[in-house]
Amino acid sequence: MKKILFIIFLLMLSGCASQAIPSVETTKCIAENSVLYVSTGCIHCVEQEKLFGENYNLLTTIDCKLEPKKCLEAEITGTPTWIINGTKLVGVQDIETLKRVTNCA
């Protein structure tokens, strides 16, 4: 029993049991209304990417290691950071929050 609870706990921590990958239409809507700032090697950025699965490539992203000037201009202090309607959301954001903030619900 302890092993089963431990496995469930690990799944919850990894996000595997938390939410479904958004549809292409939802991802496109989020992309049209936001910019995601990431950084190569950022574990939290990888976590954010996993929430979108194969639809991640539809998002508008800027890698702060590859384009540091853009991140400085946007005053990005940590990644991942979403900019939506002029508002910064720092850290990994769940799909439901992104849908609500971008009016893509």
C-alpha cells in the first residue's frame, strides 16, 4: 500500500496526473495573446513546456540565453515568465490560468 501511495505522490509531483494537454486551438489562442520567456537549461521552463506537449511549438517564446537583449528590455528577472496584456506572470502557469488570463476559455 505504501508503494502505491508513493507512486501516486510522485505522479502528482511530476504533473503527470494533473491536467490534459490543451488543444491546438486553445494553444493558438494563448499564443496570440501572450509571450513566454524561457531560458535554456531552466527546469521550470521544461515543466511549462510539458504542459503543452507537442503544441508547445505553437507558442510565442523568447529564450533569454539566446536573446538576452529582449529579456533585458522586457525586464525579465526569472524564467519562465509570461507576458499577457502587459501583465507578468512569473513561474510555471497551469493551462486553466493561462486560458482565463488570455480570455481563451
